[in-house]
Amino acid sequence: QSHSTNEELGGKVMKTFKFPARHGYAVEISPFIPTRLACATSQYYGIAGCGTLLVLEQTETGITLVKSFDWNDGLFDVTWSESNEHILLTGGGDGSLQVWDTANPQPGPLQVLKEHTQEVYSVDWSQTREENLVVSGSWDRTAKVWDLSRGGQSLCTLQGHEGVIYSTLWSPHIPGCFASASGDGTLRVWDVKTGRCRLAIPAHKAEILSCDWCKYDQNVIVTGAVDCSLCVWDLRNVRQPLSRLRGHSYAIRRVKFSPFNQTMLASCSYDFTVRLWDYSRTEQPLLETLEHHSEFVCGLDFNLQIPNQVCLTIIFYGIST
């Protein structure tokens, strides 16, 4: 039985949703419905067992389950369609991508895309309206670009990383351009039209688990790594980062720029915390530390339509907002 709670901590309202025997890996708020969110989950910490996509609704009193979809392997990431409020895409431990329709009464996926040979750890839907492209990143060290309107085959496969790919993310500014973060310690920027890597940055001397683009400056991107640091980069000069943010005590699992403030970002970590930063503040960039989780924090998202609302997903018991 799933259940939800609603409590106030330090002047902030925290809503918690608990779902039995599932560990959350990613949370994404709908770009169409500000109260709707999706969470990709797995059994047994993603090592074995199946996965479930949870579609949830925020209410005044908590979080309710709208719909759930089961898959026969763990689910590690989720992204909403940018053109249809009912469509979602997940990445699975069996190397496949699954397309789901919340309006479909059938329990299974609309489409299954199977080309990757290892876990798909990252999926992202392009925000460029004339494109209907999806990018996936896998532990098989490749990124693939898909056009879901053209059937089940990828448009191209991009190779170059020497370690597993943990994160792939479209630029919100430049059509046909995405970034990838890898266990090889590099951040790479790719051009889909040429199928080539435009830029490779040795960003950390450790595995990079996450990256995100600044929503206000097409040249700024942030990376979060196992070395417990975040680095903010200007792609026009990558000899050294614009800022290096330290404070987490374990690996940084996910990082995202604020959609409301050019220099503000959030990070979550295996140290059970979520931290808010302003990298323009050289003396004290750490704005706030949220410590209400009791296990690894694996995902987070900003609400595009509700300023200052951050949704978090944790590996142990569910989601908090």
C-alpha cells in the first residue's frame, strides 16, 4: 500500500509519497501540468527485479497516485514528451527505452526501443519544438538519438566516451546539440547533424554522474561528480571552471539549474542531502542544505510553473517535495 504525508519543516511544506518495495531513481515534473510528476523506480536498488513508472499528482494534502506502469527490469530515468501531456519515456536496465501513455487504458508501453546493449541510465526529450527527438545514454558507452515518429530505429549512435554514460541532456538553446557526462571523467558536447563530438572537457578526475545546461546562457553547463564537487563551465573557455562548488560529503547524483535564476542550481547526493547554490557568490555560494531524507537522494527537479518548488526522489522510500 502506498501512502502520502504532508508536514511542515522549518517553514517549508514537505509532501512525501511512499511506495512499497521500490527505490526512486529520477523525478520529472510535467511541462504541461504543474501538479503532475513522474518517478522512475526499481526494485532492490536496481540490481535485480523489475521497475515501475509512477505518475503522481500533488494535492493540498499530499501526493496521490494517478497511474503506475510496471516493467520487467529496473527503470533509471524518465522524461516527459514536450508535445503531448500524456506521453512519457523511460530508460531501463535491460537496455531498452519504453514509451508510455497515461491516457491509454492498456497496462503496457506503446513502444519499446531496443538497441542499447546495457542499462539505459539517461533519457531526455528535446525542448526544441520543431524537433521530436529523444536522446538516450547507456552503460554501453554510447548515446543514441531517436525520432519516435519514425518508428523503432535510432537516427544515429554517437561514440567516443571511454566509460559508461550516466547523463545525456539536450541544450535548451541550440537545436540538435546535447551534452553527455561519463564515468571516464569527461563532459562532451555533441552535434547530431554531423554525428560528432564538438567538445570534450576533462571536467573531473572522477566519474561524472550528472550535468545540466544553464537556462539563460547557452555557453554555461554544470557537472556533478563522485569527487563530491560541482563544476560550472563556460564552453568558450574550458581551461578551468567558472566555479567549483564543494560541500557534499559523498558523490553528487544529480544537478539541475534553476529555471528562474541564472546562477542558481540544486544538487542531490548520496550523503542524503539536497543543496541549493548560487555560483556567482564567490564567498558563500551554498544557499541552503535540505536534510530531511534518510537515504540516498537520486533525483530532483524544479517546477517550471511554481517558483522555488523543488521535487526530490530518494532511493529508499519514495518522493518528497
